[in-house]
Amino acid sequence: MAAKREHFGGRSAAILALAGSAIGLGNIWRFPYMVGQTGGAAFIIIYLLSCLLLSLPIFLAEAIIGHRTHAGTFGAMEQLAPGTKWKWLGLLTVLSPLVILSYYSVVGGWSVCYLWQSLTAGFHLGEIGAVSSAFGGFISKPGAPLLCHTLFLLGCAVIVSAGVKSGIEKFNKVTMPLLFVLIVVIMVYSISLPGASAGVEYLLRPDFSKITPSAVAAAMGQSFFSLSLGVGTILTYASYIRKDENILFTGLGTVGFDLLFALMAGFAIMPAVFAAGIEPGAGPGLIFETLPYIFAKMGASAPWVSAGVAVLFFLTIVFAAFTSAISMYEVGVAYLVEQKGFSRPKAVILIFVGCWILGALCSLSFGPLAGMKIFGLTIFSFCDTLTSNFLMTFGGLLFVIFVGWKMDKAVVRDEFTAGGASRFNCAVFDAFWFLLRYAAPLAIVIIFLTNFFA
Ligand code: PFF
């Protein structure tokens, strides 16, 4: 318990790390296909409002707990509510990011495989159905996906074992600016393709008839996932932020970057989808089926350009997935080091073993273990549904109830306003307090029920 805690170097380092956690597969893979399925710009507007009015207050609630206590999830709850049942929230939010990490590493591994394929063999033209079945064939075989899952998780372990400052902070400082450069290059290229303007228009023209209650719940759920809420990663990273830092500005910076990146990913993908004459509502297969088809199609006339864009694209996905995965990894490491007295390397190894095993089961559930069902779902789908639909929202709900209803208002105000030093924060505190106590819990219950009955 007594080990000296590390800190991020400053505000930009903290924002880059938090944005690194937030920006991931959710921005590149989930956001564009949800826009595609749910009415283009109308969805984007709802999403923007969800980020600012719902997810930002929840983000701040988690950050306030971590920043106040300078402890990981379990230690933080023990400090603020000693000897109470709130410690179970601390424990739950150690376990849920590790479950997410296990299957996230499988998808991260697929991206590593596709990056390798873009660098070596490239993608070859067939019917789009043939590309889909190639993807289906790839994930159902045990060998390559397991190897890539192992490599991906190993990469995370190496970064996390180097520590908060020399590992996580350094990696994010290099990768995050690079990610933005990569996505801008792909976006410019995509928009310049013949026929791409229909994709741009699709993203910008709102179709309000598509805004149904389930679209609103989907937008709120997506902002939740995208900002890594409810699973203790924001809390843990905020615990590494220096005492005098302004948490609201850090939160606004993180939400801003996350939003910007999701929008740029939309503009990088949709124009290319339209230029290739493909239906925009392709769904989850967008990245591993639709895009390889587009690269293959481009490759028929301009092989080098197509290969280059494919490499840049999968590199972006791999980096974005890495920066998110290490934030989940760190939650477990912080717990084992601070609460169980493990050395960092030992904690890293233990988590590697646990997540590797669960991830391997998830990976095999697309092939040899496909018949093994939990509540009618494959192991992968079960872990995904359990965490993204239930544990994240449940954890988020408990965090906002804890900060809004259990913590002393004076303490929350002190954290929110940087000890009263920020006039801007003082001016918006009441709005934050209202959103936190009433709007956020209500919205989370709506998302929860929608997920439950959907
Ligand atoms: N925010 C990440 C993404 O958009 O891909 C996903 C994520 C990261 C979820 C970290 C949960 C988490 F703890």
C-alpha cells in the first residue's frame, strides 16, 4: 500500500492518456456503422448532446473519485466509504475492464492480422460476399486469431509493465498525435474519391424521422462505451492526475478529442463506402468485410495507393485499440499493486494469464467452441453483452449515485472547482450537480432498460 504513486506529467499528458483510453475501436468501428444504420447527421446531433449532457457528468463523477483519493477503484471506495458495501463497486470495476480487455484483445488481434495482410499479401477482389466469407473463415480457425490475440495482449503487457510515466504516458504521447495525423490523411483521401460526396452528404444531412427512442438510447450507449465509462478506467487514470489540475478542463479536452476523432473516422469511412457503391448500413462487418472489399476494388486500378491506404487504416485501428486496452490493463495492475502488494511485473503477468485464457475462449467461440452457449450466446457475445450492455451502465449508475448522493457536496464542489480557484467551474457547478443527480441516473436507467428489452 505504501508504494510511491506515479503521476502524469501535466494536463496535456493526462488528456492524451484519457483520450487514448476513450478513442478506440468504438470510434473507428462502432460509431461509423451506427451513424450508417441510424440516420446520418441526426444521429450525430443526438450523439453530441449525449456526450455533453450525459457522458461528461458521468466522466467527471468517476474522475472526481479518482482525483480525490489518488487510489485505484477498490482503494478509492475504501477511502471514501470505509467498511461499507461500496467496496463491491470497487471490486466490480476491477473485474469488468478485465473482461472487456479479454475480448477487446481478440478484436485488436484481428486488426493486427489485417495489418499484416495489408503489408504482405494485400486484399484481392472478389464479390463482397466472398470477402465476408474470408473474414468468417479467418476468425473461425484457431491458429492465426489466437496468435494475434497473444501478440496484442503481449504488446499491452510490455507497455503497462514500464509504468505510468515511462510506459502509458510515453506511449500515448507518441501514438495519439500520430493517430490524428493518420485519420486526417485517410479522411482527405476518402473524401477525394469520385462519388464520395454522397457519403459526405449522408453524414451531414439529418434525417430526423430516424430519431426513434431506440436511436436515442443507442446514441447514449455509444457515448458511454466510447468514453470508457462505468468500468473504473477513468477513475484510475484520474488518480494519476496531479492535485492542482482542473478536472473539468481535462474532461472537456478528453470528450472533445473523442468526439472529433469519431467524426473524422466517420468522414474517413463513409465517403469511401459510398464511392465504392456499398450500402452504408453494413453494420459490424464494416471494418473487416466492407473496407477490405473497398481496398481490393481500389487495388484493381491503383494497387500501390490501395495498399498504402490499407496499411495506414489498419495501423490506425491497431494503435487506437492499444491505447484503450492499456487503460483497462492498468485498472487491474493498480488493484494488485496497491491492494495486494504485488510488484508491477508480477501483477502484469497475472493479468496477462487471466485475460489471455478468457480471450482465447472468446476467440475459439467463433470456431471450435461455437456450440458452447451461455444464455444462448457464444462466449464472445456473452462477454461483450454482459459488459457493454450491463456492467458498464450499472457501474456508471453506481458511480453517479455515489458522487451525487453519497459524497459530501462540499467535497465534490472542491474537486470540481479546483478548490474554488476556477471561476468558470464555480459558475457551471450547479448545472453539473443537477445533471449528475437527476439527469444522468435517469438516462442510465433508460439505456439499461432499452438494452434489457432490446
Ligand atoms: N472507449 C473504448 C473504445 O471506444 O473503443 C472502449 C473501452 C475502453 C471501453 C476502456 C471500456 C474501457 F474501460
